[in-house]
Amino acid sequence: MDEILLIILAYCIGSIPTAVWISKHFFNIDIRDYGSGNAGATNTFRVLGRKWGSIVMAADILKGVIATSLYILVAHYGTNELHRTNFMIGLGLASVLGHVFPIWANFKGGKGVATLFGMALAIQPVVALLCIVVFLLVLFLTRFVSLSSILAGVAFMVFILFIYNAQEPLYRGFAIIVALMVILTHQKNISRILNGTESKVPILKHRDKRRQRKNI
């Protein structure tokens, strides 16, 4: 019974529509009416800029961390690592589901990548931090948040399956699901990248200005 209640609580935490609330409170708009129409960090970067995109990303990651860490409220999971990991995966996926289909925002949310990362951070922090390196490196080179998210998700699977070499079947399955989920939820972004129409986030203005001067 405690596990069911915590799963529901994790979903409710994931349902907190950070991007929607920020856009309505500070800009008097609904972020879902602009850009890609998603209520996530990527679209917030695109529509509201670097500052607010960073705030939304941090908050959405925190949702995943908090929801996945709810296992500490059940004493049994403090001493059984296998059961703890399985339950953390369940809690984390509930929070991601909440982010994608938020009860507090008419079930229209974001793609869940930041919350998914928060979940991974709570379960396997070392691997998650390595994925941050991949994300930031790709972002620095391309300025595509979507591509950075996709490659970080794929990197998570590679790290878990081949570097960390996790043996728990559910854990390995989770790693594969993460990569597939990130790719599937970014199909439109992939098409726009291939077509050259994907928006870049304005985080490297000085570098772009230098390039523009060189091209003049």
C-alpha cells in the first residue's frame, strides 16, 4: 500500500508544470502556444531564453531526483539494494509520466528528458554525471538542445550496458528504454535537424559573432 501511494506521489511531483507556471506567471503566456508547443526546458530555452530555460531544466531535473528518492520513506528499501533499485525505477518512471502527462496542466506537458535525467541522477549518479558531460559537449559544439538530449540518452544506455556493465535485467532494460524514449520523443526534432530548420539556443553569442565577422 505504501508503495502505491508513493508511486502516485511521484507522478504528482513529476506533474508540476514548471515551464507552464513560469511562462504564465512571469510572461503572461502559455509556453505550449509557442515554439514546439512542448512544456519543457528545450522549448523554454527557445522561447524565453537562456535564463528561464536553465531554471526550468534545473527544476525538472529536481522533480526526477525527488520523486525517485521517495523510496527512503519505506524502511525495507534501505537494506535491500536490488528491491530498492527496482522501486526507484518505478518511482522515476512515474515522475516522467507525470511530466509528459501532467495532471496539473491538462495532461499536456514536455518530453520528460530533464526529469528522466533527474531519475538517472538519483539511481546512478556517476553515469548521470558522465551524461552531463556528453550533453554539454554536444550543446557547445552544436547549440542544439534536442541533439544534446538525444546523444546523452544514448550515452546513458552505452554507459550502463557496456561501461558500468550492470547485470540486473530490469536496470539494463531501463537503460534501453531511456535511449528509445529520448529518440522517439524527439522524432520531429531529428527531422528538423536533418532539414536544417531546428532552432539553436542562444548560449554562445560571442562565438557566433566571431563566426559572423569571419564570414563577412
